[in-house]
Amino acid sequence: MNYSIFHVETYGHGTAEHNTLADADKVTIEDHDGYSYVYECDDDAEARDIAEWFLTTYEHHDGEWTIQGDGINPRAFWVERY
């Protein structure tokens, strides 16, 4: 599925988050350059699907990148080189 249709905003490097979505309605993914991408989602499983899609859709598809979460917030991820 192309999750780009659920993109709400991108922020970072001096700009703050401006969307009005509740935490239960969004997933946030921070890329390796410090930008955060916000997508609307319905549940934790969809949030994980969006994060995996993000990893394979953008420049992180070279196999040296992984998607990480903190284990506390199931809707917050970041991209990390391994």
C-alpha cells in the first residue's frame, strides 16, 4: 500500500510540529537527517506498517538502515543505520 496519502506534515530543523492530531491518531517517524514525518493512522499495527513502508520507500532502501522504536510509544519511530 502507498501510505503517502496519509502524510500530514514534515517538521524539524527549527520548525515545530503544527498538526492537531491526537497521539492516538498518528505515527511519527524521524529520518536520519532529523526531520519528523507525521502520518495519520488508526492503530498500532498500521503505525508499524507505515514505518516499515517509510523505510523501504525513501533513501533508506540500501539495506544499511533499520526502523527503530523505543518500546514505550508504539507510534514513534526513527531511522537508524546499523
